[in-house]
Amino acid sequence: MTSSSTQGIKTVLHPVSDLAKAKAVYVALLGAEPTADAPYYIGFDVAGQHIGLVPGGGGMTSPVTYWHVPDIEAKLSEVTAAGGVVKEAAHDVGGGRLVATFTDADGNVLGLLQDS
């Protein structure tokens, strides 16, 4: 057992090339209108999860799952000690929300998210 726990995967961000087309597909899939709808991001809150659409990918080449954690720095320390490599250091994306990404041993990108 590690010293800092996770609260599970609650956020998944998807890179999209056409925000309007992607929005239509996700509205049909999720059966809900977005809770955030801006030219730079569309987000849906459905069944306890947040699904986000990022136009142009924001550097992502595939969807990234975000594990919610109470202490992002502690969890980053644990995963790097276990062989993970930090891709994007923890940083505030607004409202006190911190995010970071790292890669596992196979190069898969995983995310961490801490709400204040």
C-alpha cells in the first residue's frame, strides 16, 4: 500500500480536431448537454465523471485519464520512484485545480488531478 491514495479515474480528456463535430458525437453518446462549452474546451459531467474535449489536442495524441488524488506532489513522487517519468509537472489550471502527467514504463501517458 502506498502512502497517498487515489480517488479513482474521474476525468478523461480527449484531443479532438473539430470541436463542433466532436461535441455532437459526445452529446449523442452521453445523452447530455455540456456543462462547459467554450471555443477552447467542452466538458461533460455525467455519472460521476468529467469528460473533456480539447481542440487541437493541447499536446495530447490520445485520450488521457486523470486519477484524482488528495496530494499531487506525493503521488508524483511515488510514481517516479516506481519508474514513472514526469511529462508535465504539477501546475494550476485555474481555480486551484492542479494537474500533472507522467508516463509509465511503456510510454503511456497518465494524468493526476488535485482539487483544492
